Amino acid sequence: MTIVSFFKRASQSLHGSSSHSKLLLLFAVSSGGAVAYADSKQELVRSPDEVNQTELKKKKVVVLGTGWGGISFLKDLDVSAYDVHVISPRNYFAFTPLLPSVTCGTVEARSIAEPVRNIIRKRNGKISFCEAECVKIDATNNKVFCKANFENNVIGSGEFSLEYDYLVVAVGAQVNTFNTPGVKENCHFLKDLEDAQKLRKSVIDCFEKSVLPNLTEEERRTHLHFVVVGGGPTGVEFAAELHDFLQEDIVGIYPTVKDLVKITLVQSGDHILNMFDNRISAFAEMKFQRDGIDVKTGCRVLSVSDKEIAMKMKSNGEVYSVPHGLVVWSTGISTRPVVIDFMEQIGQANRRVLATDEWLRVKECENVYAIGDCATIYQRKIREDIEAIFKAADKDNSGTLTVEEFQDVVDDILVRYPQVEHYLRHKHLRHVTDLLKDPEGHDRKEVDIEGFKQALAQVDSLSKTLPATAQVASQQGTYLSKCFNHMDKSKNNPEGPRRFSASGRHRFLPFQYKHLGQFAPLGGEQAAAELPGDWVSMGHSTQWLWYSVYASKQVSWRTRVLVVSDWTRRFIFGRDSSRI
Amino acid sequence: MTIVSFFKRASQSLHGSSSHSKLLLLFAVSSGGAVAYADSKQELVRSPDEVNQTELKKKKVVVLGTGWGGISFLKDLDVSAYDVHVISPRNYFAFTPLLPSVTCGTVEARSIAEPVRNIIRKRNGKISFCEAECVKIDATNNKVFCKANFENNVIGSGEFSLEYDYLVVAVGAQVNTFNTPGVKENCHFLKDLEDAQKLRKSVIDCFEKSVLPNLTEEERRTHLHFVVVGGGPTGVEFAAELHDFLQEDIVGIYPTVKDLVKITLVQSGDHILNMFDNRISAFAEMKFQRDGIDVKTGCRVLSVSDKEIAMKMKSNGEVYSVPHGLVVWSTGISTRPVVIDFMEQIGQANRRVLATDEWLRVKECENVYAIGDCATIYQRKIREDIEAIFKAADKDNSGTLTVEEFQDVVDDILVRYPQVEHYLRHKHLRHVTDLLKDPEGHDRKEVDIEGFKQALAQVDSLSKTLPATAQVASQQGTYLSKCFNHMDKSKNNPEGPRRFSASGRHRFLPFQYKHLGQFAPLGGEQAAAELPGDWVSMGHSTQWLWYSVYASKQVSWRTRVLVVSDWTRRFIFGRDSSRI
């Protein structure tokens, strides 16, 4: 089955299953609070019996997080079939790919934030939301413990717990400092909107500091030395934004110090944007060189103080310190404490990231799902099942597999083990039966178990870990909502591939990621893009593609209008330099 | 001379005197820093002699503050004639009348902020700006001491001093807590943009807190009890905005608690908006009553804790406490510490507000001017000069004043003592010579000194203190810039009225305030306005007048476009409830 047909099938079932039973937001809370909450809802006139009958049948779904994963899940979930509760420390969804644009005022913070309650309202308000942070998942008792995180004036402790039938963990990840001393205290990050707003203020602060009287030129230069650690898309885009800001706006408003600005981009690998095609890395490095951005590749940061950053060049082992005005740390992600604690409970203590199966279910935890940056899919190896596959395919128990017998199970294999398709593409094989050819490339009529094992021996090496991107999280959320929408139907009509190690079929198709491409804006109205089918595009036209894709991907018409008007405003009036 | 002719004359002189000599921003700092500053400007290729000759002639004007007063002064000042330095802790000008609109997201904070450096750039960059706070004015040595106020990472102490030839104090005022216990710690204010942003977050917080589980209805009500202290235009407008927010947006996004919200407006006087016409007060009180806003007049706040606010009813002396979710304190202003310290230096220690003469010069301090909320004009009483006036008018030294003799000095009197005009209007007298009529209202041919004193005895009681509004500060700034622009010309051609107590004329016309009206938005697309000529206007059409006046009064096209697009956005999409 191809990806397209999977989506077609899933989409049909989705439309077929829309029922409109009513949902009350009661029982959202643990027993103590239920009474109080019910109190405040006396306007909903229903007999208690009616409420109980409708509600008690519904399974309670608790969603942790309102990022890409959580919001995609909520947008497509059939909320009439579940009692849905969302917990997140932020009452808005942020369009994170535009965070670097916020740091220099190209786009306003509010333009890329959509209030969660607006999203909920569009679902007819059948979802309960609490602005709180989940501090513990108790998998044994199917409970989460939460804490509201307000600055002051909260009545009571702000702590509460919530039981669940299904839990969707979409809490995202946190910044990874790799235990580098001083990073936490002295660096800026670019994980969420508040980071971006803080960074914007600090950038303006650096310029205001640099024009204070009684400073030497060297001191002014220090204030205006911006260091970006991490040559990934976020770091590169921030450096590009900063350079644009300098070229287009700073020159006019801080004319006396415009020549003292320096941007340094530190990357531990040999190239920046190394997750992209080589051509893009080279293009970016060339453009940055032309722009005067100092790209230091093969350079590791040892420590960061409030005044200096210490680095080590990998090539010659040289260690040196440079004074800085501001350091942005954008090197990678690590697991959140609440997830680490959860992993310890369920026997995943030795892993670095929470593992799920291909259906996004947390391993060893049937009713907990995890999507987005907080989890990774453990793809089952084909070699673990190879004998079962052979046995299932060898219908006549002849001990050998004919091409015809193999073809009967090929569709199920391709769905269950997507690495097979990657392997075929990698080896430039046209058809999956080409796998059965002998090592010299001649057709074989049949293979025995050893030949079969040999034919698939290299396949598992092509298993890919999905990148920690918005695209992956978003597709996972959408996929999971469809599974939830088919929960009842799929019990009797399983949709998934054949089980080789047992009888019957899997209940759902496993999650399959469809890469739609990736952008890297490089400043000066230029961008690079890697598009599906190994297409690479660079330059001004790509920037316009970037504008149109990012405008269309906004979660609401409101943010779409705001983002486009911000872009327009920047073209007309430039960026705002107020320190607000 | 009428107000119109004064402005016409001033405007003509302004256009006549525009010279275009070049200005360097050097010498902006005390000796130590001058070298460093010069270092960073090597791109300006001029011989040192040339620089010295041009610069040393120019008087150095230091402006403290970038609010209404400071910015109006800068906008019209002939910057080619002075070496201008601006010091302000904020690098932007905020359109303060729209602050209440920011608190609920009707208008975005950045839409009403114009970067000072944008304003400077429009003046061809001939103004130096430092983001710092003036901490001490040393009037004896013509010096101000400043401190840059950045959170971290400032090289050196951030302190510097600046000498001046002329100083313009436009630092504004601070909130007046009347020493009420707990106000500073537990109340929100509405003095600047940061206050408004903080308040916006807190309003959303209150709603998020109120829907947390495990709360009683009473506790939810507490979180949603908003108390506004002060029935002036700011307090009233905030209450109205909050009510609109509730009606238009909250109902949809927090449906479960919408009926628990309560707004209380506490006013110590007998009526809210008591600086407006009675009809407006009554209209506002009626509208608020209809809207369910609890207006408590004749009520004094005794203390505020994080949970409760204690009040005393003036009528019966009853004291009681009510729990609150949030208190906004908007009762009045007091003098900033730096101004109090300055007043002590110049012998004004016993005054509450810094006093200037009618030319906005600080009393006893020839080269220091003060405008806006930080100062008040001490209007000279006519009775102090009455004998000098009589003597000057009595040309023939007859000991009596004829109507003709009086008419000769009338113009000068009207300009020098504006209270005379207020008195005429108050008494419904058509012409100033009507003052000379005898107590029964009959014309007199001439009066002696006693008769003259009697005729003008009541005039001084009509001296008015100007309100602490944006309008006053703005007009003062513009007036002062015109005086500065005429500084040389007026030395030989004084523009002001005749000096009665000495010979000759005053160098400039004294400042005269022209009241252009005042608005009070009341929510629900209704507003009240007091327009010149004692016109009063209320209702929906007034709100549209408000929209057009406030759009037109924006300091730049940029903010104008932003504010109008914010209004449009609110009409289409409603207000944003994200807690950013």
C-alpha cells in the first residue's frame, strides 16, 4: 500500500465516523474538585441521570502539551467520542518555525501565537483546558499530577491530579546544554516565544549599551559581538535575521556603531546546515562569508561566562576566549525531567529518549501515546521477524519461497517495515522482488530461508530516526487522532498490516512520515530549500516559496493575516527598535 | 493679542529662522568619554579646527525624558542651532492615552510605541540619545548625572555625567500611592507600556486561574474580582475595556466562568470623572450601572494585600475588606525623587511640585526648563503688580486711569495675566474695559488706584492650574521649542508683553494652554467628550470621533497604520487571549 492510498483510506473512515453526541466538561478533575466544578456550570440544564449515562461511557483522554503534536491531535480528533482534557503550561500554540523572525522584530510574537481557547472554541468547546504543567505521570494508576504555574495570588497550592483512560504525551523537549558550564545562566535560547521576546529585547539592549558614553571602541565592539552556537536551521536563521536587521535598520538608527557589529556562528561539525544537502551547506557558508558573518566550523564551546565565551578548535586543539555581547545557544534538545521520571517507571531508564512503537504507543504502556520531540519511534527490525515472515509466506510449507509467494506478503512487509522501501530506493531497485535475485543479479525462482535472510540482511541498516521537527510532530498528531477516531471501528475491522509473528492483522496502519521538504532562510531575501524527491532550490525565488508556504501553514486565518501584515509592515516601515 | 495671532506670529518666526549649519554629536559626554566617543566616529572626515569652530559656538541642550513633553520639544526644535542630547530610560515614545486599550489587547503595545531613534532619524540624526536614567541634577555646576539601567552585562558602571547650557526637564511623574499600605507591592499601575503589558498578562492569568480544578465557586469569583481604584479617565477607561473584553471575547473562550466576573470601581470623590462636566459623570455612572460595573463613590482604600482590599465608606465610616483577583491603582501622580532632590537644591523644598514661571523656566534657575507632569506653572498674581500696572498705564501721572489709558495696556495685561480672560468669561463680561465699571455696573470715565485694585481684586482667584495631561505636556514642548528657535532673534526683538515692574518687554510670549477637549471612552463603542466651548458629546458617534482623533494624533504614520489595523483586527478576530 502506498502512502497516498493510506491517507485516502484514513480520510474516508474519518468522514464516515463523525457522530455528534454531546460532551460535558464535568469529571475533568479528581473527585474532590468535581463538585466545585459542577457548581460553576449550573447553566447547563440536564438531569444527573442523563449526564451520567452519556459521560460514563466516554473514555477520558488527557493531552499533555499544546505544541505541534498536541494541537494537530486536537484539531482532527472526534471530540464527541471522548472526554478530552488538555494540560499545558502555555495557553497558546506557537508557530515555532517563525521564532527566529520574532527575535529581530520581522514578525511580532503575538502574530505567531494562536490561543488554545480559540482552537477549542472552534471544536464547539468540547475540550477542557488547564494552564498548568504536568509534573509527574503515574502510569501504574493512570494518573497525571499537575501544577499551575502563576507568579502570585493563586488560591490553594495550584496542584491537582487527573485520571486518564488514554494519555497523549506531547510535552516536547528542552534545550540541551551538553552540561557546558555557564550556558544555562548566560545564554539565550530559541525554544519558545518567551525566549524569542527576551532575545529581541537583549539585541536592542546591546545596541543601546554600545552607544553609552565613556566606552572605548573595544568595549563598544564587545557589546556588539553576537555569538550563535549551533549551525542548525534555527541558529543559521537567527544569524541571517540579525544580519538583515543590521543591514536594513540598524545602519539608520545607530549610525555611529554600525561598523562595529560582528556576528560569529559556531558549529561543532564540519559544515553548517549539515542535515541538509551538501549544496545547501555550501551555498549558506558562501553567503555568510560574503555577508561578513564569521562561521567557525569544527569548533566546540567549552564554557560561557557573562563576559566571555571559551572555545576549542577541533583541528589544532587551540583553546581561546572571546568577549561577547550576547550568546544564543541552539544546539539540540534533551528529554524533559517529567519524561525521564516516566521512563524510569516503565523500564526505559537506560534510554535517552522515550521510545514508542510504530503506532506511537509508549512501549510497555498500552494506553499511553507519545508524539513529537519528547519521543522517538523504535522501528521493529525485519531480522527479528524474518523467520516468521518466511513461515507465513511459505504457504505450501515447501521450505522455499517462490516469487509468487513472496509477492503475496510484500504489501504487508512494506507497510510494517518502511526501511525496506528506503533500502530499495538506496539500492536503486525497481521492484521489491528484485531483492530475491542472487548476488550476481540473476533472477531466482525460489529462495530458502538462508537465502531470504541474506537478501534482507542489509535492510535494517536503513532504518531512519525521524528528525525533531514541527513537521514530524504535526503528522504524528494527525495520525494519532485518526487512530483515536477509528478506535471502535478498528476493533472488528483491523486496518493494519498482517501480523507475521501472530495471527490476524494489526489494528491500525503504523505511522508513516511523509517528508514535505525543509527550508533554511539565509537572509537578504534568499532561502534554501530541500524539497521532496531530492530537489534542492536556493535563492530569491525560494524565499518567496518560503513566504507562501509559511503563510499557508498557519493554524488560523487570524495568525495568517497577522503574519502577512507583519511582513508587509516590515517592508514599508522597517523593524521596530523599541525595547518593550 | 489672541491665541491665534500668537501662534501665527510664532510660526512665522519659526520658518524665518531655519538655518542649516552642521552639528556633530561630539562632546556629548564629560571629558573622559569624549575621546572614546570621537574614536568611533572616524568616518566623519573633518579637520579638528573646523569641528571646534562649528561646535564650540553651539549651546548644549540636554533633554531629560521622551514622553509627550520631551518628544514635542524635539519634534519642532531647530536642531542645527543646538547640540542636543536626550536621556531617557526608555528608547521609545508611548502614546499614553491608548494605554488602557493595551491592557485587554484592543491595541498592541508596540502599535503605540514609536522608537526615539526613528524620531531622531527624521531630524537627520542631529540628536544624540542615551538610554539611561537621570539620577541627579546638579544645578550649581550645570551637570546631570545618569545611570544606564540594563539587566546585565554592562561594561563599567553604566554611570556618566553630562554638562549642559540649557536643561529641559521632562521626566514626568510617578504613581501616587498616598502611602497606602500594600499598594506598591500588590497593585497594578497604568503609567507606562510595561505596566499595561504586565496588566494584560495578569488579566488573562486571573481567567486561567479561575478555571483550575479543585476550586469552590467562591474561589473562582475571587480570582475574577477586578478592582479599579480611581475614577479618573484612566481608571474608567480600563474598567470599560475590561467590560468589553468580557462581553465580546471572554464569554466565548471561558464560558464556564463568564457569570462569575465582577468589576468594582472605587472612587474617593462623590462622582467618577469629576474633572469632566456633570452630564458626562452622570452618563458614565448610568452606563456603568447598566453594565453591572459596581461603582463605589465616596470610598477610600485603607490597604491592599495580595488577597484582599480594605476600604472605608466616607458616608457611614464603615470599614470592610473584600477578596480580589487583581487591583489596578490609578489615583494620581506624585513627584519623582530626582525632581524632589533638585527642588531641595534650588529652594523649592517646601513645594509639592516643581514650579516654573509662565515661560516654563524653573524658578531661580535661569537655564533650566521643566515641562509636562513633572512641573507646574506658577502664574504671577495680578495683585502683586497692580501698582506697577497702574503707574505704567497712567501716562500723564494724573493719579487716575482713564478708559483710553487702560486700553493701551490691555493687550499686555491679557497676555501676561491669562486669569483676566478667565475672569471676564466667568463674569460674562464682553470687554475688558467693563472691568472699570462701578459696582452698580455704570460706566466710569476714570478710576483711581483704589478703584483699580477693587476692580481687579477677584481676578487672581480664577488662576488655573493646568491638568497633568498629554495635551498640556505636548503644547508645552512645542512652545518651548519655538522659544529655543527664537533664542537669538528675540534678544533684540523681544516678542513678549510689556514688563510692568521694569522697563522694556519680555523676551517671549508666556505659555498659553489651549484646551482642545478631552475624551472618556466608556466601552460598548460609546464615549463621552468635552469639547472646546463647553460642548459635551456622548454616545456612539463620540466613539467614532474618538477613533478619528486618536488615529490622527499618532506621532508617526507607522503607529497610525498599526493602531488602525489593530482596531480592524479586533473587529474581525476579537482580542487575543494568549498569555505572552
